[in-house]
Amino acid sequence: MFWIYWNTAWSLIISGIMVATIVSHPDAELVEITAAKQKL
């Protein structure tokens, strides 16, 4: 059951980083989406 604990910990850490990134750079995701659409 040790790996379940680490899976949960990493999931919380990664989601926390993603939330922090979106909060600090709210337009970064929109920029990536528009850039991807321009490539198409």
C-alpha cells in the first residue's frame, strides 16, 4: 500500500503545481490554445 500513498502524494503535488501555474498565469493556457490552433 506504500505505492498508493506515493501516487496520492504525487497527484496532489502535480495538481497543486498546475493550479499555482494557472492562478499566477491565467492567460498562459489561452496562449497555448491559440498557438495550437494557428499551427493547424
